[in-house]
Amino acid sequence: MKHHLVTLGLAPFLLAQGLYVRRKTPRLPEPAGPRQGIQGQGPTLKLLILGDSSAAGVGASSQQQALSGQLVEILSASYTVAWTLTAKTGYTIKDLINILLTMPQMPLDIAIVVVGVNDVIKGTHQKQWEQQLDLLIQLLTEKLASPTLFFSGLPPMHLFSALPFPLKWYLGKRARYLDGTLSTHLSKYKHCQYLPMNLPFEPSYLALDGFHPSPDTYKCWAEALATEIVKKVHDV
């Protein structure tokens, strides 16, 4: 109750800070480069990366330096990776659902979902978040023929240098809340795995906008994902 009262009292200030940050923060583009392809040698691994601006690689200068490029590079040492990236700046979980509703059937082995930051910013409530998670998982399972689903946890938004206090406190608290809900909710599904965002968020690990990952962060993230994917493939 105390937290909600404090937040209510700060609402006008938080809104003003949000508008200021939006005007002040440089808008980095999504990097150029392929968003699908086949690479590597060995058993075929069909992979989809679905999500928001971080999935799209904002903060990197090319897709090779972004999450998709670095992940495919690692996996292609052991697998023939047939991969697709479907991601866009600003996407919320509702946007991903809308994409999947129109997506044709495409059997895959692995799908990686990166979503939540824009839901924090836009104020998605817990109940709505849980309902949309269920629908997203249902659509991914049906459209992609029951792949293993990896959900990346939300980043520590309270460490984003682009955000001033108390906005970073508020968004950080909401991010931790939705992240905890994500982790708990996914435990109901045997084919879903939660991967916490245990990455360093020192200045060098943030892009120039102080908001998105840098190539170094994408590398750490890709390595963590690749480790879990290989484990899961070997267990099947």
C-alpha cells in the first residue's frame, strides 16, 4: 500500500521525467543485416528469435554484433542453424501475439522470446501480463509445432544510465515485478524455460543511449542462451 501511495504521489513527476527522457535520449536504429538464413554444419536446428528492440539488436552496429548474429555464430559450430529474427523496436507482448495470430505454421526446434521492457514502460498490469503470457505460449506451441521456448528475463532497468531518479526506481521496481511473475508463470509449462538476465550492466555494457545492450552484452547474452540451448537439445 505504501509503495502505491508513494507512486501515486510521484505520478506527475514521473510523467514529466518520462517525457524528458524520451526527448533527450538518442534514438538508435535497428542494425542492418540479415534477419534469416542457414549457417553452420551438423544436425539441423530450426530457431526463431522473437521480440522487441533488444531482440532486434538496437545498440549494435550490425546484426552480426547483435543477439541473433552472435547466437547463430556460436551454435553454427555444432549445428546447421536455420534461423529467423522477427523483432521490432517498441514491441510489447500484445504485439507479439498479433504477429503470431497471422503467422503461418512453421515447425521449429527452439523459439527465443525477448519481451517485457515496453510492457513495463506502458504499464501492463500483472493479470493482463499473465493472461497474455498464456496466449503467447499457446500460439507459439500451436504455430511452431511445440518447440522448446526460452524466455529471457527482464533487464535491471534501475541500472539504465539513461533513466534519472526516481524514474529508474519506479521502472526498476516494475521490471522486477513483471520478471518475477514471468519466472513463476513459466514454471507451469514443461516446454518453457526462463533465462534470468544475469548480465553485467556497467557503463561499457550499455549502448550509447544508456538504455540498450552494447555488443559486449549481446555476446554474454548469446553465450548464456547457447549454453542452455545445447543442454536442452542434448536432453531431447
